[in-house]
Amino acid sequence: MKEIRMVDLQGQYERIKPEVDKGIQEVINTTTFINGPAVKKFQGNLENYLGVKHVIPCANGTDALQVSMMGLGLEPGDEVITVSFTFVATVEVIALLKLTPVLVDVYPDTFNMDLDALERAITPKTKAIVPVHLFGQSVDMEPLMEIAKKHNLYVIEDNCQAIGADYTFSDGSKAKTGTIGHVGTTSFFPSKNLGAYGDGGAIFTNDDELAKKIRSVVNHGMTVRYYHDDIGVNSRLDSIQAAILDVKLKHLDEYAEARNKAADYYNKAFADSPKLQTPVTADNTTHVYHQYTLVTKDMDRDGLLEHLQSRNIPCAIYYPVPMHLQKAYHDARYGEGDFPVTEDLSKRVISLPMHTELDEEQLKFIADAVLEFVNK
């Protein structure tokens, strides 16, 4: 059996090696390493794939969130609502810009933002909502956008884990996650579903004026060279990463199919176990399984983690400490017990290997190891 990896980038690379190597060599031959033709080509192809008017590449997913907030003109003291059950970057950028993070709980089945909690958290100071499409499926965006419209709020989608997922509206129309709010963001960190071989990110919007502003912000506040109309940052996607991403973009739907196939195997293997809650996919979204996350019941989650690691099966806990209990984000408004679903999940979730190269032998070995512990 092949070595089991949490994410098998080596195996994935071997399948697309000629295409990737050709793309990298073309960039080296042209020596246009920054904002070259490869970046523009990838940008256009990603716009077509997502069905969005503007893609603005940047240096990483964290920058994508920060630049989006800067582009929207959010000011210190403005409240931005997001979830406590997320990676730190979502909250980090709010704090960096001296905005006020307002946290809410999530649903226990999809792990995504609780919309009733969202509406309760809105105050006159609220200016934006950051829904996080966690683990690979969409937040329920139609009612969320209705709430945003009702209260005149911006929506910034954190789509770092769900690129390629489809959301279906009540009228049957569909849209890609990241293209529904006023602005969407993604990360091209290597382990993402669409991952580079280094850092990278992008911002999406259908708003022409906002796109113009964001393009200025990512480039030192310039629209004309050496004329700085905005306070900006230096956040660029380099040409080699763009060339790699353009190759992988062609395979993104195929990768989602492979991840769903692996998830189906896991789901069937664990279907009869009362101690395991398999991922729940909402009816109005597809799932691209950035992570395959189980919720353990009446068992020692950390013991399962150790058991799998003893079998050389990598696994992870996303996320062991909620944002409202992190030292860096301590806030007198929040304490232990304020977000019961998030706190419960942080003690019970475990994510298994999930990537495009998993084969049936590996999946069986992983599932058998999980059930060996669960059924002992």
C-alpha cells in the first residue's frame, strides 16, 4: 500500500507533471515573473470558470480578506460578523484593521454560520458579514443575502475551503461560492482544492467600481504607476504560481469528483456506527470536501487521533480552540459557554485524509482503523 498522506500533492503532481512543467518553463523563458501573461491568462480562465466579472489575484488568502475589507472602505470600530468556528485568518484581518469582530455560533450539522444567531448579532455598528464556507460546502447564502440587504450590510465570502462548490437558489438558479456576496475571497495554499506550489490568493466581485478599488489596493494604492490614490498593500500572485494554478483549474471539477468518491466510501463505511456523525451536505449546495470531518459521539476523540497516528494514518483537528477562547482574541463580551455548538464541535471533530489520490486500499485501511477503535 502507498504511504497515506493527509494531502498527496506529490501523487497529484505526477498526474499533471508534463502540463505543469511546461507552464513553469514558459514563465522562465519569458522572465515575466510578476504580473506576466500567465497571471492574466489564469485570471481570465478563473473568471470564466466562476462566472464572475472580476478576479483580482493576490499573494494569499489572508490578504484577500484584508484587501476586500480595505476596498469596501470599512473603518476602525465598524463591526464585522463572522463565526468562532474557523481558521484564525478570518478574524485576524478584522482585528488587524482595527475593526470589531463579532462572533456567532454555527449549525451542528453543516458547521456553517447559524443565520438566526447572525441576525441577533446585528447592531447599528455592523457593517459587514463574513460567511465561511467551511470544509467544502456553502453557507445558506440566499437568506443570508436577504438579511444583509435588510440591514444594508456588505457580504465578504470566505471561500478558501469551497472553491468550485455550487449553491442553488430557491428559483433553481445556481452560482459558484465566492460569487454571491459583494466580494469573495480564496486561498491557493498548496493543500487547498485549487492549490499552488507556494502561496497565492484571489478576490472575486461583480462590482466594477469595487474591482477597480481592489486592484488599486493590492498594488500599493496605484492605478497609474507612481501615483498613489489609495492606501494600499503589496499583494501579488507570481507568474509561476499562476501557470501552475491554470493547469490545475482545468482539473478542478475532476478533483471534486475524486474527493466525493472518497467521501462516499467513508460515508458507507461509517453509516452503521452510532458513535460517528458523517458530514452532512445541505440540500442547496454541493460539497467539494476540502476536509472530511467526523463528529465523534460518546467516545474519546483524542484517543482515536492517537490510535490513527499509531497506524501511520495522518489526521487533524479543525479546530481545537474556538476563536472566542483564543488568547490573542480574548474579549470581555465572550466567554466559555457562549457558543455551545462551536465549543462542542471543537472537542469532538476529527478530519481524516482527504485528497484526489486516495485509492480503495488506502480508504479501507483508514476506515478499518477508525472502526477498530470505535468498536473496541
